[in-house]
Amino acid sequence: MEEKLPVIAIVVPCYNEEQALPFSVPELLGILDTIASEGLASRDSFILLCNDGSRDRTWQVIEEMHLKDKRVKGLSLAHNRGHQYVLLAGLMTARNRCDAAISIDADLQDDPKAIIEMVRLFNQGKEIVYGVRSSRASDTWFKRTTAHAFYSFQNVMGLETVYDHADYRLMSRRALDLLADYGESNLFLRGIIPQIGLDTAVVSYERNQRVAGESKYPLSKMLSFSIDGITSFSARPMRWIFITGLVLLAIAVLVSIYVFTSYFYSDHISAGWASIMLSIWILGSLILIAIGIVGEYIGKIFTEVKHRPRFAIRDVLWD
Ligand code: UDP
Ligand code: MG
């Protein structure tokens, strides 16, 4: 008996992409043809274009494309929520209608040909396949440097992310089901998905220029995205306050010894110097330690309120 081929969904977030879609959709349809004709995926595979409350004609363009080719599906948010949220909306909509979903930006800066390799790896049993940029030569120097600073800073802050991977990835239905258990409102998918676990793989590709239109991620949005990522995943900055307090307390002890010896053995110290020095050092470090302790508790609250799943079950053998 012939094995059933998987239905693949390509989920595309679109914000003001009326110029890019006429280029990218035919290319993605071509990829669907390729994976179907190579026997990697079902002919029922589809593209889900997710409109993020665009202000231009993006939604009309999506409607027209849907009428022309039923493999093009559409979803429209009621307002602009941002890339991460519209992507989640798309993945959750596709989840019960596909065997695996691949998310890719509408501008096709991430080489769509990598989809073929992703699907191949999925067919070999990989549940999450990360697209990783092997080169960013086509990005401006500024974009490249800020993006790399962004990845390094996240790692320093204790975030487990995949280096140079944006949101171009394949997720199996099981991975999508596990993702659905994360109910947090501050969404940072690149931090959540590595936490899911499962069998993963990486496909690398070269990043291209935008096919049309311009970037919807200016520096201000990148910065707030980065801060969101760190504050949604790491309580490490609070731990640092606590440690700084302890280090300062150790220094304060040394300073106190110095102050006392000067006080008793030196005859030219100004009045009030000793008491001010002691107060500044000892009180300063005690205050930092106190803030750090409060921070440790807030860190606990922070992880509790997220109600993240405490475990993810991959398989159960019964009977
Ligand atoms: N996007 C979105 N909502 C937004 C901003 C961007 O859905 O509020 C989409 C956009 O249409 C594109 C993807 O997110 O498909 C990535 O945006 P862009 O290519 O502008 O970012 P860059 O590649 O420059 O970082
Ligand atoms: Mg882009």
C-alpha cells in the first residue's frame, strides 16, 4: 500500500505586502509543485497568507489569489498585532489541517528552496527544522550588526535561541500541538520553540534581498522585540542585582577595615568621614542585596504567571 503523503502548510505573515505577494506567492506555489512532484508532500498542501491588519490592499490581493488558486488560503486579523502574533494565529489555524507547517516571511528574504530540504527532513522524522542563515551579505551592514548584537545579547541573558535563525522553520503537527499549550501573552516564538524539544534539525541557506516593498522592522521595533524576548524568558538581570550586592558587601567589609584603622591610627582624617564612608558602603550594598532578594521572588512570580507547560510528552506506550 502506498504511504500517505504529508499535507504541508506554508504560513506567511503579511503586513502591507501588496507589492511582495505577486512575486512571492507564485514562487511558493512553484515550491508546492516541486515537493508534490518529487513525492515529498501531498497535492493538498497549501499556502496560508495571514494578513496582519494591513493598511494597503494586501487583503484584496489575498482574496484575488484565493479565487485563482484554491491552494492559496487566507486569514485576516482584525488589527495590526505584529509578526509574532499573526504568525501564531496562522500556525494555530493551519494546525488541524496539515501534518507540518512552515513559516516564512512574505518578502522571501529567506530562500524558499530550503522548504524542499525541510520537508525531506520532516519525512525522515524530524519534528522541528530550523532555517538558519549562512550568510547575510544582502542585508545592510547596520541590519547585520544589530541583528548579531541582538542574538549575542540574548545568549548572555540566558535565552536559549538558535543563532541566526529567525522565524523560518518547519514544525510538525505534534510540535504545533505542544506550542498550543503555551498560553503566554508576551509572545517570543524563537525562545519558546527551542523549549519544546523533540527531534530537531537545521537547514542553512543564504538570505536574499526583499523581493519588493520595504522592511517593516525598523530599529525601534527590533529593539523592543529584543527587550521583549529577554524579559519574557530570563530573570537573570535580577539575579545580577543580587550578585552585585554581595560583591559590594565584600568590598564594604574591606572598606570598613580601612576606615576603622584610619579612624583609630591616623590623626589627620576629617570629622564625619568615617561615618559617611561606612554608611555609603554598608547601606549601599545592603540595599542592593534587598532589591536582589525581592527580585528573586519576582522572578518566581514571573515564571509562575506564565503557566507554561511543565513537561511535554512525546510518546506514550500503553497496552
Ligand atoms: N510583519 C507582520 N506584522 C508587522 C510587521 C511585519 O506581519 O507588524 C510581517 C511582514 O509582512 C513580513 C515579516 O513580518 O512577512 C517580516 O517583516 P520584514 O520583512 O519587514 O522584516 P525584516 O526582514 O526587515 O526584519
Ligand atoms: Mg524581511
